[in-house]
Amino acid sequence: MNAPRRPTLSAPSQLVLRRLAALQNQRLLVVNYPDDYFLLRLRSDQPNAKITAFGHDYATYAHVREHLCSAGYPTDDLVFGPVQPPAGRPYDVALIFLPKSRPLLEMTLAMAVPLLPAGATVYLVGENKAGIRSSRTQLEQWVGPAKQLETGRHCVLFLAHLQRAPAPFELEAWLSHFWIKTDHLDLAVVSLPGVFSYGRVDDGTRLLLETLDPPPGERVLDFGCGAGVIGAALLKRWPHLHIDLADVSALALEATRRTMIANGLAPVQVLASDIFSNVHGVYDQIVANPPFHTGVETDYGLVTAFVQGAKQHLRPGGTLRIVVQRFLKIQPLIEAHVGPCRVVIQDRQYAVYEGINRKK
């Protein structure tokens, strides 16, 4: 999930626009493009470049696509997905915006550099607080010697030239496999860098799994599904359920598909959605361990938007079962917008709540 607030130009975007050299009929690949007006400005500033932009985040994709369409630019080369597919011919330049985790940066570099010829230019930009300075080591391991091209607004822009073309990218090499075993559950989980709680089950989800009981109907939405743990656990125990799984991340949706396959479960519908933007069904239960953060801050606007949206997608008498950190006082919000709410279980860090949608 993403917050609705978007800056006109982020600090890394401003740094890049100030220093990116003119591209004359060159093919530019932008990876992890930001949720601002960067691509709109880039197309204006670099009219002779052939620009392809790739990202994993559906909310960012939807916002940027809207910007470009409103300005009359084509969006055929704006890509949302787990990986950037190979082009007909290599790109000349790659510009990578620093992703949120080191494992994801590692996979991003492994994906991007095989799309370039030897000698191609690679830029890496990010904020100091996000770890851009220490990311120089990874850039040099995958590309070659890097120099600090520009600093400003608490950001750094690195430049490197690809020394040699690496082996083709294989997504399977980056999959993480682990098992969840409880008295009632034996579940294989497949995850990817950039997916919530990569490579392990987080404590909140583990607590929620302890509370699973038959939903009050067959239609269930696993919201903010991550690697698909909760939805897969429900299907394993009650195979008759019809479960949709939604997440803003293409990597999460890919991990979810693979988790379902690893457990021999029936195909499910996975939905790329910014909160409930692409969710159109009405459900007997919505179950979630939602990421209520933008950066390091809890986004209470996001919390409210989720609870209000859940109300619209629950049938009368349907239930919202959600795990959150205990400091987040969500029970009054659920009672105000959904209906009666109880604490199902809690420990020192997390609490599981269940709200019942008021019957009309």
C-alpha cells in the first residue's frame, strides 16, 4: 500500500535531472522509477532519448501513467512487473533509483546489467538515509569502478561503466524457500527480495495464523498478501474457499503465485492494487497483516483509508480480521467504520482484531 501524498520532484529526481547528460537517440532504462513527476520532466528534457521505465510498485505505476497520459505522452514503455523483460536490443544507459533493501538492490543490478552492452553507462541515485553511500560497493561488484558524480539535498548520484556483460538474469536464482510448521499447518513459502518479511515469517503473521478458523462464507480477500502466507494457509485448511490476494508489489504477487504452486493449491486471483483501487469484489472475510508505514513513520491516513475501504468490500455480517502492532489503536476505528470489534489474541508486540460488518 502506498500513501496518496506525492512530491512534485523528490530529492533524488532533482539531482538526476541536474546532472544527467544529454541522450542523443540513446536507449535509456530507468529502474525503480519514483512516484513523482520525474519521468514527465525527463521526457521533456531528453526529447531524443528512447526511454523505458520499469518498476515493481503498482501505485507508482498508476500515478506516473496518469501524469504521462495527461501530458499526451505514450505509456507503452512504462512497465509494471516483477522483472524487466529483455529488449530487442540492449539499452545504452541505465538509471537505477535505490530500492528499499540491499537484497533488492542486489537483485535489481543482477536484472538490469545483462540488458546492457559492455561499456554502457550505469547511474545509481538515492538518499543518504536510505543507504546510498554503502550501496557503492554493490554497484562496483556488478558494474565496475564507480565515481561520485554529484551530491546534494542529502542524496548521492554515482556513475559507473559496465566492464563486462554478466550472465542472463534468472529470477529462480533469487527465490527464498522456507517452511511454516504448526500443529495445524505445514506450509511451503516462496519469497523474493523486496517482499515483506523476505525469507521468514514475521511475528505478526505467525500470531494471526494461530487464530485461523473457518471464515463466515466462501469468499475471502487476503489484503497486502506479501508472499501469500495467510491466503495459502486458509486454502490448505479449507480448500473450498475462493480466495483473492491483493498487493501493491509485483514481486509480492509473483511470490504469492509461486507459494500457491509450491503447496499444490488451486489457482487463485492475484490483484495488483493500491489499497482497494483494483479490488471490485464483496467478501465474506478480509484478512490482513497490512503495512501501515510510509518510510519509517506510521501513516494514519493509510490506516483510515484501509478500514473505510474494507467496509465497502465486506458483505453484511462479513468479518475483518487484522493483525497490527499493539501501539496502533485501531479498534475504535474499526468500530466506527465497520462494526463491533473484539481482540482475538495479543502478545507483547501484536494484537489480532476482528470486526463484524454491521448488517444493513
